[in-house]
Amino acid sequence: MADSVRASTRGLKIVEQARLRMGWNKTADIWWQTALTSKATLKRFWARESIHRQTFIQICEAVGVTSWQDIIEHSQIPITKHDPDFVGREEAIAQLNDMINQSAKIIVIQGEGGVGKTRLARKYFESRGFKLLELSMATEPQNIISVESVVAEWLWRDFDEEPGRSLGINLLRLNRILRDQTRRIGILIDNLETALDINRTFIEPHRHYVELLRLLADPAMNSITLITSRERLCEASVDVNFYMLRGLDESAWRQFFASRNINPHPDSTGLREICRAYGGNAKAMRIISGVIRADFECDIDAYWHVTQDDLLIEQELKNLVVTQFNRLQEIDPEAYRLLYRLGCYRYQDVPYVPIDGLLCLLWDVPESQRRRVVNSLRARSLVECGKGEYCLHPVILTEAIARLRLSGEWERANRKAADFWTNSVKTVQGTKDALRALEAYYHYVVIEDFEQAADIIIRQRNNKWGTHESLGRSFYKRGLLIPITDAINEILDKLNRGCRRAKLYHTLGAIYWLKGDIHQAIQYCEQAREIASTCLQSMPQENDNETVKKLQLIRINSLLTIGICRIGFWELEEAVTTLMRVVELCDELNYEKYAPSALFYLAFLNSWLGRTEEAIEIANYLYNRLPEEGLPSWVTEYRLFYLLIAYRNLGEIQKSFDIYQKNIFYAENSPYPQAKTKALIGLAQLYREQGEFEKAVACHQEGIKVLDEIGAKWDLAEAYYQIALTYQKMGEQPKSEEHFERAIALFQEMQAPKQVEKVQTAMGCL
């Protein structure tokens, strides 16, 4: 029998002890009569034969054993076996059971609309064999049934008891009945939120419900009360427990859809994305599955392709969300305004917003009351909270955005949010800080303030080393090339041809240099120089003019990047000319502190071109200026690499090792993805010079692995070239040629013919 159970050996011992306490024999008439069964069935119970589950429960409860789950053969009842509509709630059932076993008498199952609170409560009572009393609150407060009528009907309909004339008398009678019941009573109070006011206490016409709950909370009652509510109950005089019900996970959705012959393709992400978008909402699951079967021939991906940009396309789902917004607007206008204002946040790269990001949107609420408004949203399950940070489910967000746009507060809310993100990130310590700071950019873009959006990328902040850098630089140093490139390209053509546009062009140049797309990097830097020069020509050349200084620095930095790109093309003389011009500009403009940036590369270039005296003079000048600890602002881990190689070319191996130690120390703590790999490639060259080939190859390979993963073409091509030289010196010709060919392929892809020529010369092909 599908719905039959039998006692375990251990379970019979528990029942035996209860029998002895009652003073009954094993087949006492009072026992089988109280259990509403027969003596034959009671004998089968003792013989550990399978009997109907409800009868089994009644036999246990008649002798005072209420935890009948401990008596059966298996510890878990297959609660979902015969109901394909009820999936994924095994853990919730178990957790409710644990709370009840720990003496909980009233449990409020709280959660958003449609998450499955009512179904869970009913299934719990059903699976545990409770006799169910049910009360569903009306959707409109004026239609709520009085507690007097509810208790009277329970007495008359469910217990065959004549009601009295007052609530007090009827509560006394209900108290007596619930105390004397041998079978446990389950009481379900559904959709309680309708009966609650702004403080989540019972509205004035229905304050007497407090008396009913106080009775049901009495430990002497042989009953359990489950209350479902979107909002938290805050009656101080009632002892209740809370269970927050979350949405179903993907596996539950998959199981449910499969029961309806809706099976996604093995590599499809449609089901996962739908489940995530609707927060695992059970009602959404049922509605969507019906639509997919009826209108899309059970094709999940076809449905998602059509509907993913309108999460509230199904009217039933929209009504579910709209009613929550409308109710909040009616009973708590301040919380309602905060809810729709939260539609200004994206919840994407930074999925949760700190509480200060909510408080800043309450500009029309006194500061002392703002946290109360946030708590109001939390208590109504309208925001998701984790570790003190908040977000909106996508369907709630969709409605919030629509209402915010209609409210007349769209621009103000986004400006407040932008100010919050900007002020909340003082120092960019890591990727998380960089992403949070960039959020302000998106707020300015949606209100079409593109100049302010550009300022977010350009704005200087402290970094972990105590120096200043733009947010754009913070991004590309950490290898976050795609998000910052997309952000710049979205606004670049919408900016005035001024300092902001020039700065962003240079940032793009630096990004493409790091990627190894050197032609594009040079083009962007040339555009930055051209805009900066044009602007300078129309402005007074006063050194104390901040804009003039910024434009001059853009010219210098753009020229510096172009010079580095010339090294990437192995156009050494052109690189020298360009970098010398950088030094001259710094001298002309009294920017001496920026000149050393170019000198690192000039030391390297002169060492390669055989200009030993110039190389030594520049290298020693830089070496002597390096402090024992820390790096000045004009030194980067990348530049130290070129000084290291310059000394290697000059035969100053010990100085190269000294610089490597400083280089690797800072490189290991650097956000630049290439920083450590460049240091390793430099160390490999030093080991090669000393004939320590195994160490050299190990360093080469470690560096190549990282460069290949991040797709830095120039550095990767150079790394292949260097390991090929090492294998060549080791006499391993096949490996040498293999890596030479890899270097050539990448240099050809970069359209760097002189680099190809350099490699071919090393191979002996030229």
C-alpha cells in the first residue's frame, strides 16, 4: 500500500513504555476504540505489519505518543512522492518539524507572495496527520471575518460544540477542547498581512485576534499553529517563532518542469536564468510552465528568448507584484517610496547595496526615522537582505523601475545613488572597490549626464600604495579590460571635445597596449594628443590653471604610451625619439617628476642599441634614486622590469638581481596581471645568463601560463621568444624552434614585422 507504514523495533519500545504508563494491555479495548480502529488492526501494529498511515498515527497518539515519526520504520516520510506539484521543500518540512520538536507552538511562515507559504503549511499538516482547522484572511481589510465568528464556527463545525454568546466563553471552550484532544490539531491562518497595520500589529477592528493567538501559544494545547504572511507579526504579547521561506532552487524547478514533460536541452541555461530571474518563486514556476506547454511546445529557450526583457509579461504574475506595491502604498507611503526608488540600483556587478545606499534615498524622511523605513521593507519580504546589504528580486525591480520613472524622481534618485557610490569608495584596494566605484557611472548614464559619467572614470583616488590613480587605471591594472572598455565606448562620442574626452582616449590607449593591440593603442593615444593640443591652443597657457595642467599631462602620458608601443613593434630608434620628446616636454613644462617614467625605457633601449654610456648613465641615475623600501609614484613594477633587463644587457647581473628582488616583491602585491609574469620572465633571463637552465625554464613556463590565460599578446609573444632563446642555449633545437614559431605567429597577428625579423634573426633564418 502506497500510504502505509509500519513500526520499527525501536519504535515499538517507545510505544511499549507509553502503554505501561497508561496501564493498558497491548490490545486494550479503550486503546483501539480511542484510535477509531479495530483490535485486529492494533494486533497488526504490534506485529510490525504495514497499516494505513492515518490509523498508525491515531494508535500512537491514543497512547500519548505525539512524535509518531520516531516510531515508523523509516525516519523520513516521502512527502512529495504522490504530489508532483510539491517539490523542493523537504528541508523546509524538516526545519518546521525541528522547530515544533523544540516546543514552538506558533510559527509564522514568512515570504514574498507566491513563494509557496500556504502550500508548505498544508503539506506539513497533511504529512504529519494533523486534523486541520483553516482560516484565510480576506484580501481586503473590510472583508476580514471577526475572530468571534471564526472561533464559534470552529467549535460548531469541527468539534460539535455549541458556541457561547461571547468570545471569552468560546475561547475557554476552545482551550478545553485543545487540551483534551488525543489527535493533534493543526491550525492554519493564511495571508495574515491583510490584518496588520503599518507597525505589523493587528488593525484596530481585529485586535481580538491577539487573544486567540495567546491561547494557541499555550504549551498545554495539543495543537500547532502555522501562520502564513508576507509581513512579520510584531505583537509583543504573543510568543511566535518565524520561519523565512525562500524561493525554490533550480533543481526543484527542473524536477517540476520535467513532471510536465518540459525538459531543457543539456547545454541550455534558460531554466537556470528563469529560476534566478523570478527568485525561485513557486507561483511563477507554475504559471510559466503552463505558458511554455500551451504556447511554446514545451520549449523553454523559445519562451525565455521572447519574454526575458519583460519579466511581468504574464498578467497573473504582474497582478501578484502590483498588489504588493499597492498595499504598501496604502499602509506605509514612506516604505513604498523607498521601494520604488530602489529601482535606480542595478544589482549586477555589485549585487547588494549597503544600508547607507538605502538611507540616502530617504531624503524626505527625518534621519532618525530612516532605518525604521528600511526595516519596514525587510519585515514585508519586499527586499532581500544578506549581511546588512540589500537587493530587489528582478520581478520586484521591474515594477520598481516602472514606478520610479513615473514618479518624477528618476533623476534625483539616480544622482543620490551616484553620490553614495562615489563617497563610499575613498581608496581602491581591490576589484570589489573598483566595481563599487564604477556603479556611479551607470547612474549618470541612465540620466544622460555623460560628462559626470566620464568624471567617474577619470576621478583620482588613493590606491593601496598610497598614490593616486584614475578609476580607469584601477580597472585596467586589475585586468578588468572589458567592463571599462565598454563603459568608455558607451559615452565617448557623447562627450564634448575637451579634457574628459582626451583623457578617456588615452585610457583606451593604455588598455589596448596591455591587450597587445598596439596599432589601436597608438591610434587612441594620437587622438588623445590631438584633442589635448587643440584645447591647449584655445586656452591661456597659465601653469596654475588646473585644466591646462591636465591637458599637458594627457599629451605627455599619451606620448609615453606611444613610445612604449614602439618598443612593442621593436621600432627601437622611433621609440627613443618618442621617449626623448617625453623627457623634453617634462623639462619644458617643469614636470621633472614625470620624466623618470620615460627614462626606464630609455635605459633599456640604449642598452639594446649598444649605447653603453647613455644606458649606464640613465640606469645608474634611476638605480640611485630608488629608495630602500616602497616605490615612488614615478616607479611601477612594469618599469622596474625594463631597468632589470637594461642591467642584464649591460652585464650588471648582480644589480639585475637586486632590482628583481624589489620588482617581485611589489609585483606579487600588484593588481597588474602582467606584473609578476614580467618579473618572472626577467628572472628567467638572468638564470639563463648564469647557465641555470632548469630554473630559467621553470620561470618561463610559469609566466607563459598566466600570460596565455589573460590574453596579453605582446608579453606572451616576448615570453615565447625568451624561452626559445633558453632552449636554444640548452641545445634543445626542436623546443626552441617550436617556441620561436609561436612568437612569430603572435607578432604577425600584431602586425609587428620588426619583431618577426628579430625572432627570425635569432633563429638563424636571416
